[in-house]
Amino acid sequence: MATATASGNTSGPSGIAEPMSGDFASLRLPAHMQRSSVLAAKYQPEGYLAALDRETLWYDAIWSEGRLFLVCPPLNNFRTAFRKAVFRGDDRVLKFRRLRRYARHEVAELDAPNCPAEISVLLQGWTGTSGVSRAAHAEFAGLNTAFVMSRDNPIEWLVTHARYHRDAHGLEALIVMDNGSTAYGIAELRAALEGVGLSRLTVLDVPFKYGPVGRKPYRRTEKYMQTALFNVLRLRFLGQARAVLNCDVDELIVTRGESVFDAACAARLGFVQVAGHWVYPAPGAEGPFSHADHSHTAAPPRPCPPKWCLVPSGRLGGFSWDVHGMERLPFLRRRTHADLSFLHCRSLTTGWKSLKRDQVPQDTVPDPEAAVAAEVLRGLPGQG
């Protein structure tokens, strides 16, 4: 088993370095420098700016094969100054190569023939310094890998999710990004997941703000962290994995044929998209609920946005990863695999999104896809 670690620090106007927490070589802006919102005030509900990550300059600094990648939230009011900033790796000035802009993150690329111990930036008269994360793609080389982000989800949900995909699809490796859970610690979560028996397990402490929800049509515009950290994983860990599955803790991939990893490897593009629908506990059931309790669906089923599985070394491996597909490739959303689907367990919730998800509908019908998943779940400890 392996757990990655990294550290960063910030030098304020006084020049005093303050250590960062978490498993990322991240860098925070000082108090007198903050990221501006791109949304007009009328689209910002109460508490919006407090939830917005205005402090993080970059989430991680990743060195790989002569290049240093800085994965940042959108730079907004700092973009012009960032392009003109002076970057140093240890004591050597690093050449700025390019800045790639995406919907909810940006990636700066610098020349760095050798991996520096630290990277510093001189930006608008302020100097900040962080550590550097060395890419570790070999740790997941050749493995069927999944990643999930979680905050205070019951540990048994994460364990069931991992065991289900191990047994149903041949999952071999898992990365869990824990975004500030208070119900348990990182060590407790890691110890429970080690019992699943995967070949590789990495649990990352994620100390960043998840991001605010704006008013329509800008609900996701400034929810930076999730998509950005997907691409930290892409650049830092998963370039040599056999295939990578993006599937949340409350979602189960169902197959009537080959595994989702085999399907991705067999696909011409090295990529499969999986259609999903909501599933519910049986009418009259009372919580708390588990994955196995989700046996029913609406008639007709209510669809969910797709999830995906990708071969990183395949034809789409260089594209940016997003929650529901590859960014800038919207045509892929029309293509879902005929033998794969996923169940989105509506009542598997801690209530952070909506209390309505705790309510069990009474007009549902048995779901044949859930029956397929139930055969696997019944073989797991504590699942019936």
C-alpha cells in the first residue's frame, strides 16, 4: 500500500513561511491578494464569496519528465500578472512554456530539466514558495484504477463501493480524495480500505474549498476544486494505469458483459461513457440506507449525466478530465456503452445537497439493473 505526501508554504509580505497541510504541493495567496469572482452579484447567493476559493494560487506543482505543471483554479484577475511572473526552481529561473485554460481550472507548464525541491513565484511584488510533487505514474502502472472524492461519507459506503467494483469489474487500485472529513481521520479511513485487499491504495488529504453554487445558469461555474484535482491525478499518478474509472461513492457500475475496464481497453478511442439512472429503496422502506437497499427505479427511469472510464495511454489520454466526460469533446456525450450502466443511489446521502434525497418515493418499480448489482452486493460482508 502507498500514500503520497507533499507539502507547500507561503511567504507573505514579512517573508515568513507558513507550512501548508494536505498531500499536495500547493500555494496560497497572502491576505492582501485574493481571486475575484467572475459572476455578477445577482448570481451570488448568500455566503457565495465565503465558499469561493479566493486563496489558492495552485493546488499542486507536479514535476514529470522535464516539465513542471502547476494545476491552478482559474486565475481570473491574476492571469495577466501570472503570465509575466518570475518562476524559480530552487535557484534556477524556469522558462514559462504555456498556460492552458479550461472551464474550471488552468494548467501552467514550465521547463524544468531536473526536479527541484521547491518552486517559487514572484507575482505582483509578492514571493510565494511551495514544494514540488514528483509524478508517480509507475505506482498505478497496468492497474484497473478508480478514484473518488468524499467528505464525511460513512466509511462502510466507501468500503462497499470499492469491494463491489473489485468483484464486479476487477478493480485493482483506488485513490480516495478526502475533502476535510470530521467524522473520522485519514488513518481510520485508510485502515478500513486496506481491508478490501487492492493492489494499490492512496488516500489523499484534500484541504481546499469545494466551491460555491451560483444561481442558474451559473451553478457550477466557480466550483473549481473537483475538476482541477481530477487533472492533478491525471498528471501526477495515473498516466500509466491500465484504465481509470470516474465513479462516485453513491454510484455502482453495472455490466451485462465485460467489465468497464475491459470495455475501455477494447474501445477504439480507449474510452467508454456510461449512462446512469436514479435508483431508490423500495416503497415504504425506512433508513438509514445502504447501496443494497436501492432496488427500485422510476417508470420510466430518471436519467443522470454520464460517467466514464478511460485508458490514459489511449487516444484521448491527453485531454482534460471533467466530471461527466472529457472537456472540449462534447460529441462523446452522445455515445454510451450498450452493455454498461450505472445506478445512482438516491437515498445514499449525508444530506449536504438536498434533504429531499432522504424521502423514499412510493411510485417506483423493481429495477432489473439493480437486481444485477444485488447479486454482487449479496456476496459482500454485511450486505445481506
